[in-house]
Amino acid sequence: MDLGDKIKSARTQKGITQKELAEITGLTERTIQRIENHEVEPSVYSLNKISEILSFDFQTEKMRIMKRRNQIIYTVMIVWTIALAFNLFFTEFSFDNRWWEIVIWFMTLVFVVTGQIYIPYRRRK
């Protein structure tokens, strides 16, 4: 269950409509709709306001979801590194023809380490 689903579930359990939640938190109804429909990732401010009203720590939940996403990225990077190392050491590797593999791997590694690559918030179709 994603963050938007958890917010919607907590809101409906309390018997609060999106409009009521928006009025109480000072957010717009459209913001609540966009969060619940996975169109945007909620800001810290929005999560704190929603958490106060719905009595649930959505900030901790957001961190848990982000940690899971990072684990996926790091796993993919490790697998890609092992595949590249295997390719370099155990197959005939011609740098002239396949230099781009190393460049792409290196650039991806730099982007992952600096935090420039992340799994974007899932959009519901």
C-alpha cells in the first residue's frame, strides 16, 4: 500500500471527506486529491498537517517507502556492477567497441551516489 492509499484509508476510517480534510489542514482539496491519487509526492508540510488530523505518522511512513525504493536502486546497481565485471574479466572485451558500457555504468554510479537518480512516485492509471 502506497502513501496515498494509506492517507485515504486513514481519512475514510475517521469519516472525513477530502473537502473536510482540506479545510481542516489548510490545504486545497485538489492537493488532497492529487496526493491520494498518486499524482504528487506530498511535501513535509502537507504530511505534517495531514498527520495531525488523522493521528498517524505519515512522515515515518514516507521514509520507509523511500528506503524501500533506495534498496531497489542499490540492488539494481550491484547486479549491474557484477554483470559488467563478469563481462570485463571473463569475456573478450574490446574497449574500442564497448567503451560506452563503462561510461554508462560510471555515470549511473555517480548519479546514484549523489542522489540524482531515484524511483519517482508511482502514478495510478
